[in-house]
Amino acid sequence: MSQRTSTPPALRRPARGAAALVLAGAAVVLTACGGGSSSSSSVATTTSAAASSSSAATGSSAGGSDSSAAQSLTATEADFSIKLDKDTLPAGAYSIKVDNTGNATHDLVVEQNGNKLAGSDKIGPGQSTTLDVNLEPGSYVFYCSVGNHRAMGMEINVTVQ
């Protein structure tokens, strides 16, 4: 004859409550971590417009994982357009400064053949962020993924040679 021991219902309830709290806490943490995934080839950092404009004006660039320095590129986002310094680029590592000169919140996503390669943080009006990405030869689409901004014209085709 086997004996079963069970925990009285009154003692099980606190464990259920604790588990619910743990799950709720995990949901809050995951929600606060951001709205998208990013690949290992991208790093996005939000900075103030004044601080990042000085580095763009001097042409400074961020270091990449290889011995060559990243090339600088500026993407200016307004309501509802994206403009780049140039839309034909040599292959390599890029530090893309994203300037929001519009009146709405924007971001920048780099996509190739329907695959998201990198994405920036969302930035408010007057803010800037930097997106680091390695671009191989091919065709890319840079766009804003906020709401329906892409459908409203916030995308640009880019050729990397």
C-alpha cells in the first residue's frame, strides 16, 4: 500500500500567489526591455541631439569588430520621409546617426530580402540615436517601423556595392 502525502489547500495558495507574482514581474521586465529584437550585428544607443551632432560634424566614427573603422552615415527622419547622406554605399561597417527632425516618434530599421538586420531605438522629436550595422553588397530597405509610417513613405532603398 502506498501512502500519499498532500499539502493542505490552505498551504498551497501562498505558493500559487508567489508564482503569479513572479510571472507578473517577468512580464513587466520583458515589456520594459524594448519592442523588438536585434541581431548581433546591431547596437543602438540613444543620445541627445546636441551631443551626437558634434560627432557627426567632425566625421568621427565608431570602431567595428575588425581592424577597419566604421563609416559614418546620417539618416534624417521627418514626418514622413527618410533622407540619407547617400543611397549608394560601399560595403562595410556603418555607424548610422539617426536624427528625428519631425514631430512624431520614429526609429530606423535596416532590412534585406525581407529580413530585419538591425533596428534602432525609438526616438522622439529632436532626438538622435546611433545604429551600428555591417552591410554586405546587395539591396537594402531602410524604414521607420513605428505605426504606419513605412506605408506613409518612410522608407528608402539603398544599394551597397
